[in-house]
Amino acid sequence: MPFDVDAIRSRYPALTEGYIHFDNAGGSQVAAPVADAVAATMRAAVSNRSSAFEPGRRSGEIVAGARHALADLLGAAPQGIVIGPSATALTYRTARALADTWRPGDEIVVSRLDHDSNVRPWVQLAARTGVTVRWAECDRATGGLPVAQYRDLVGERTRLVALTAGSNANGAAPDVAAITAIARAAGALTYVDGVHSAPHHHTDVAALGADFYVTSAYKWSGPHIAAVAADPAVWERLRPMKLAPSPESVPDRFELGTASFEQLAGVTAAVDHLASLVPSASTMRRDRLAASFEAVAQHESSLLTRLTDGLAALPGITVLPGGEVGRRCPTVSFRLADQPPARTAALLGERRICVSAGDYYAYEYFERLGLRDSGGAVRASIYHYTTEAEVDLLLGAISDLAPR
């Protein structure tokens, strides 16, 4: 499929400011249709949900539209989409509901590759309920999560396996389907963090075998709002704490308070934007998304190869391994000689190049590598609006900073 990066960049007003964004793993820039949808909703007569009058019916349609858009993005059922303010908030909420079903002596499995939002909620609730925590280790040589270890970690007392679909620390993309198959065979549920994967890969929750899959819209051109997808039957078995008069039905009983209707309108616009990145004759949004993500993967993989090859050729650069380019997310973490990562990021920032520095909440990963106390690493993350010229500018700037 043709991928016109210049045409795509024209849909992002923020890019006209002249900054070079390699901070996309922390949040992409917002597409113009998303900002327009949010503004239009805030200007319109939109009331709290009600069937009695048109402004109340509009809000109901906005909520339903966002659920259907997210279902198309993830390959899930609209009735199984629970929406909330952030992936962290939703994971805590889901964890509390699941923990009510755990008993002392049960076990959960978490990984040292994950963002802490898919570690700490489970670990904290395990401590409260007398549940044993077992750890999946990251392979230092590849940066990934070896599948074989899960055959030893998962057993008859395992109640949950939490893992990432894409590491926000090094870009590694574990074999989620193989790991969830092991969990399912033991009768355990799986909670998959797709926050870093969903912006880059066409997602199919069923094919992954994930019982729960969480994503954040602000990582894929949308507003700051998140969602967890699960089979509605799985949600039905859980009873979260809620207000007495709030709905009993799924998925509403997992959503606290009044929805942010303008942000939900932005979610739908963001999914429609992603579905339009390349031409497609299909009338089905799910099919158009598949075409877009195929083109995105090719574009981003090419840029990632250019970036990793360029970094390998520079003196004093240590790149953290993240697996094969064709499989991983387009994210690279590195250190420049003995320079503190925050200093490297600041020097690049002076050149209007935006990169991240620190542990990016991949707490266990950087603790395991022994890098967290010394500042973690510098992270450069590619998105579909990134260009070859920007990669070359980044490499040139790093070269200027590298020891001679």
C-alpha cells in the first residue's frame, strides 16, 4: 500500500512547530480530526446520557460510537470495552475486581519487562490477599520474555498471568499467543498490556488469546483516555465496587462517574484517522485498519533499521537489545558513554529533538539491568509520521555528542 508520510504529517498541526518527535512512546501528537471532534462535541448541545431528549441521546451515541471504534481497533466485542481515564487506573480497577476471586495460596505471574502499571497493581493486591507472586525474567541477550520459562512458572494454582505485548523500554514484542496458551491450559486468565504495541501493530485480541487487553488512545493520535477489552462473559463474572444507583450491566458497571463525551468523540475520530492512513476500497473499518497497520509496519521497520544501524556505527553508544526489527516495536533505548541519560536528552532537546530519558516506568526492567540508579537510558521512539530525514538528524546530533 502507498504510504505518503508527507500527506500524513499534514494532518498533525503540532508538527508545524518544528520539533522532531522521538518521544512518541510517551504519547504521540494529536491528529487534526481528533482535535476537531473534541472541539465540536464541546461546542454542541451534549447532555448526560438520557433517552428523553436529543442532547442526552447524543451522548449515548458518542459512547456507543467509541466502543465500536475501539472494538474495530482491537478485534473485540463492543460490549466488552470498558473505558477509563488511563491504563493505570483501569488496571487497578480490574485488578481489584479479580483479586476478590483470589484465595491465599493462589499464584500470579508478572514480568520484569513490563511497565509498572502492569506489575504493581497485581503485586500490591497479591500481598493483601496472600497470593504468591512469581516473576518471568527478561532475557538480557535478546531483551525479550522467553516463552519456555512460563511452562515452569504457570501451574494449577495460577490465577493470572500479566505480560506486555510490546515493551516501552526496549521495543521487544514477546510471543503473547504462546504465553497465553500456556496460561489458558492451566485455567489462568491473562492481562495483556497493549499500550506500546497497539500504535504499531494490527491488534487481534482473540488471536493473541488475551482475556484482558489494555490500550491508551493518546499513544495512537488520540486524547488521554484508555480502554480494556475483554469478553463480556469475563466481565460478567466480576463484581467491582460501585455506587448503588449506577448501572449493573456490563460494561457500564466498571466505569466510574460520567463519561468524558468529548474525549470519547476524539477516540472515534482517532480510530477513523488510523483507518485512513492508506487508500482502501473496503467499507469495513476493521479491514481499513488492517491495511493501514500493514503499511505502518513497513514504514516504521525501515526507519528502525536505519536508526539501529546508525547507532551501531557510532562510538560510545550502548544499545539495549530489543529483538528482531521486523517483530519489535519501533523503539530503541541507549546510553552514550558515561553521560547521564538526562543530560543526553537535554542536549538533544536544545536542538529541538525530543527524546525520553529515565526508566519510563519500566521499573523492574531497569532495576534488573542495574541501570535505574544511574539514570536508566535514553529512548528514541518512532511513529508513523517520523521521516528518514528526522532519523538522520537524530543520528547526526548523537554523533556530535559521541566521544571521539
